[in-house]
Amino acid sequence: MLMLAEAPTFPMLAPAFLADAAGFRPFTSMHLWMVFGSVACMALAAGMGQQLQKRGRGEPDLRRVLGWLNVAVYVAYLAWLWQPRNFEWPVSLPLEFCDMGMLVAAGALLLHAHWLRGMLYFWACVFTIQAFITPVLSKGPDTPDFWLFWAAHAVVMVAAVYDVAVGKFRPIFADGARSYVISLFYAATLLILDNLTGWDYGYVGPSKPSTPTLLDSLGEYPLRLVWMLLIAAAGFFIAWLPWARKRK
């Protein structure tokens, strides 16, 4: 999940149904609205793609648009965080799994590489979805941080749903195993970085987010890393299981 730096507020960014909120807290009506809006975007993109596919024209263009949309949101996210007033080494580097997820999503849709499509599916199902359940976010809708957070996670989920519903991607066990191994290597890299610097990229460092997350129930560091590995493995298996049953 993304971590955003401190930033000034811009009240005009907040729509009427969110304007009375002071900051963001999980498990509130604001949280529900943003999840609902993200799901609506997933359904809209998938529905449009299926309709274009039936007509036999236009679907590849939409797929490319969604791929480049991930690139655009990624660039906008970096442009905001890397402004001198916002940049902070512990949170401003694009090293989170969901940061990389935007690049994976772009590659999956634009390049159509099978291994990237597998990573997109499993990362979306196991990692990105956590941002919708327990968002690591405190800034409200009157800040760019709020909208960048939701946009960055939504575009990845839109790409994953689109690739399954329209691109007809069907993961096999090898896709999950490969994606899990890649995730382990990446997490190990972040673990070394976090322990050398005191940062917490990938949530594999000693510290924890200030907002409620699954980490709160996994015990003390470093034992919770073992639970994180096991839960991730279980998540990858569960994400693959429906397709295995369907093949049978």
C-alpha cells in the first residue's frame, strides 16, 4: 500500500458528500464511498471492454488506455511526492508493492506478457485489495494525497478485473508460484533496506502504520514476518483456487 507524505490542504478538491470530513478514518462512510466508487470504475471498464469486444472493434484501444492510465497515475504520484515540500525519504520512494503494481498493471495491459498478467492478478488479489480493506491513509479529500492514494490503487484493480473479464486471463498454479517467489525476493530486498535505514517500505520493517491494519494482529517483530509470509502464501493459493476448480 502507498504511503503519502504530509501536504497542504485544498478544500475545493472535496465533493459535497465528503466535504464535512476532517481527515480520513477507515471503516467510515467516506471509506465506503471510495470503495464503492472504485468498484464502479472496475465494473464500468469491464463492461465497456466486453461491449467493444462483442462489436469486434475498439477493445484493444481501451486496453491501451487503461495501461497508460496506470503510467499516468504513477507519474502524477511521483510528481506530487517528489516536490521539495513533500519529499521524505521514509515514504516518498516508489518502493511499495502497490507502487510497483501500477507498473506491473501497465506492462500486463500494454505488453500482454503472461508473467506480468499473472503478477497483476495475484498482486491485486492479495496486496492491492488490502488498501481497500484497511487503507493506510490519514489525509482527507481536501488534499491531493487522498485522491492519489485511491487512484493509485483503483487503477491497478481496474486493470486486474479488466484482464480477467475482457482479456480472458486465467491463472494457473505456476503463475501463482512464480508471482509468490518474485514477491519473496522483492520483500527480502525491502527487508534489508528497512533494517539498514529504519524505514518501513513493504511493511516488513520493525515499525507499523498508525492506522489499523492486519499487522496489528500478527504479534511482535520479527515473528510477524513469518505470519506475513504464510498469509501471503494462503492468499495466493485462495486466489488461484477458483480457477483450479473451474478447470476440474
